Amino acid sequence: MNDKDNNDKKDKKTWNISVDQKPFDWTSQFITGLEVKTLVHAPATKGVWLKIPGPNDDLPVADTDRIDLGLQQGREHFFTGDTQTTEG
């Protein structure tokens, strides 16, 4: 391995995320809802949310929504689930 190869690996930034409590290293600053689902093999019918700390509601993430992972310090937490519930 030469110095260029070493520098290329050092320059590759990764973002630490978790999806359904499973940790992942993501190599892009942005991630879509569809990419989140793909990581955990969630069906297309499931929804994705970004966990928001504190009393605020969690943020729904549509398949085409792009979340900027560079805005927050630390790990971003996503979760998947049913998008609609039925009474019963």
C-alpha cells in the first residue's frame, strides 16, 4: 500500500448512525429514508423516523427525504415502523 492509498482512507469520513438500535457507519453526509430502510431490510410499506431528543416529536423521513448527518454531533438514531395504526 502506498501513501496515496493511506491518505484516501484517512480522507473518507464516516457518520455513525443507528437504525432500529443497530449501529452502522455511513460514508455519505446525507442519507434518504429509502437508504435507511435498505440498511435494515425494512419493507417499503414501513415508515422511517429520525429520533429527536427531548419532548419534541420524532421527525418522519420519507423515502426521498435527505437527512444531513453533518448537522448534529454524535450518532443519529433512526427507527422504522408501521406508518398507520388501526383501532382495535
